Amino acid sequence: MSSLLFIILIALLVVIQGILYKRSIFEKIYITRSFDNVGVFPGEKVAYELAIENRKFLPLTWVSIDEKLYTGLEFEISTKVQKLNEDVYLHNCMFSLLPYQKIIRKYDLKAVKRGYYQLKYMTMTSTNMLGTEEYSVEREEPAIISVYPNIVDLRGTLIPANTTQGDFSVKRWIIEDPMVITGVRAYSGNDSLKSVNWKATAKNQQLLVNKYDYTADKKIMIILNLERQEYSLNKEDIQTIEEAIEVCASIASMMQETGIPVGFATNSHMLGPSDTGVLDPDTGDKHMTGILDSLARISYFKKFKSRELLKLLVTRFSWGTEIIVVTPEVSEELIGDLQSLNNIKTTVISLSKSDVDVPSNINLFYYKLEGAHYEAI
């Protein structure tokens, strides 16, 4: 009789634990995912943390988590991954949770490609205590990181469209220095003769040059123009767009270093919660981070035509604003749209050459990638 009672008791326990696990196996299981930095540059490392906590008395003998990560973020140390396509791979990790236990796993990832990476869904799989039944659920546990574009040294990379010397790249910067004269100083061998103050030189019988300071009247608006709207781009198209994004980031960085207010706008689709694509000119590290984050979130497809973007921006321009349009290719339509901005100094940087006629109020440059020098940030 005691043996039969024992068997009945075991059977009841098996049934009861099965019911309990089926009803509440994933209840009070809390998962958080996070990165130690909201934004990094390609080549930099970022710490990724996955935490799971069991806040109930039922233990989980094992739980498997499958999460989708992006190939733009690579694990520094080999781990259990399965590539799903060119952009996404599956990362699997296993846990064993006691009642009211919390486990934290940390991984070192390396950013390898510009982009806006938003981790969303994961799949949890587990069994009851005896392993007689398997359960699975999909959970949304978000984590976000931006990989900014590379910053390159643009000196020697820009070729004036009207040059008569072939691929002659300009060594100076394309934007005239927004400076005011604050005094004079002694001439050095590196100074241009254009900066010589001849009146002060004659008076002091010494070669003197003007000493400059920046004026706050100068503002730069960088516009990234995407010409194409196709949904099947080849590798060359994507590479050209990536180079255009790097040029925008590099110009913004140069303006930031010199204290010139710089803004950014684009007609491309933006990934993430905001799709405005417009930042008014400003200065400061926080503003620069905002521009870099916008550049990280740019997709490869345009949202509307350049004409619509310019129509929106022209109402926001204040006095002294100049625009730099960076575009994978320059078209007659784009030049026509820019030509209507008679009172705004305009520079166009194209990633590919064309036979488009450019009016005198627009400066056109071609970007020569092989002249670029990457800089660590």
C-alpha cells in the first residue's frame, strides 16, 4: 500500500509541477540588454550586457535565449552564433536559474560598419523541472546603439570641377575662413602674402600680417542629397552612399573644431524613432553627437526630392548661412534647384563626375577617395 501511495504521490507531483511550469514558467522572468555606450566609431569596442533574473520560487533548470544581432557588430571572442543573412546573425546563450537568482553575461563587441542597430525581439525556450515538456515565448527586450561614420581628413581629396589641370585636388579647405581682423603679428614663412597688412608693415618697417578671429555670423548647413529611390542597390551604389556620409561627418567635424555653427539635413529615410532629418546650425559636443547619430541612422533610400528639402530649409536659414551639398552624383535637376537660391553661397561635393553645367554662384567639387586619410577619434 505504501508503494502505491508513493507512486501516486510522485505522479501528483509530476502533474502539479507540469501545471505550474506551463502556467508560469516565463512569469517574473526579467531580461535587460544594454550597451555601455550609445555611439561608437567603426573599429571601436563596445561592452554588451545581457541580464536575466528569476523573481519567483520556481527554478529553471535550463533556459535558452536566441537573439538576433547585426553583422555590423562582431563578437570579439568566438561564441555560439549562426548567420541568417548578410545583415543578421543568431546568438544563442544558455542559463540555469535558481529561485530569485540573477545572472549577468557580458560580451565585448566590435563595431565594423556604420549603422543604427536596434535589438528588439528574442526567443526564450525552457522546460519544466523534469524536462517532459518544452515551452517557448518571444519577448521584446530593446537595446540600441549607433555606429557613427568614419571621420576622414578631406585635405587633398576635393577636385574643382572647373580645373584645367585634370585631377588637381585642392590643399586648402573649400569654405573661406569666417574671420575678422583683430590685430597684426609678425610674418612667418607659412603665412600667405594675401594676409600681409601693408599699411602696418610700412609704418613699423617690419613685415606684419593680419591676426584673425572667427566671427559668429558664419553658419554652415550640410545637406546630404540622395538621388536614387530604387530598392535594389548594388554594392557600388551602397559604397558611394557610405562615402558621401563620411564626407558629411568629416565636414561637420572640421566645423566643430573651428567653432563654426554647423547643421545637417537630408532627404533620405532615417531609421529610428525620428525621421525629420534636420538639425539647425549650432556648436558644442552634444550637437556634434546629434549630427553623428543622424548620419548613423541614414538609410540608402530617399524620402523626397531635393527640391522639397530645400523648400523646407530656406525658411529656416538665418543671415550668414552657407550650404554644402554632398551627393553621390550631381544632376541637372539638383543644380537647377540650387540655382534658385540666389542669396545663399552654395558648394556641391559630388562623389562621381558628370557633364552638368554649373552656374557661377555654385562651387562644384569632386571627391577623390584615394586622397583621404582616416583619423582616429
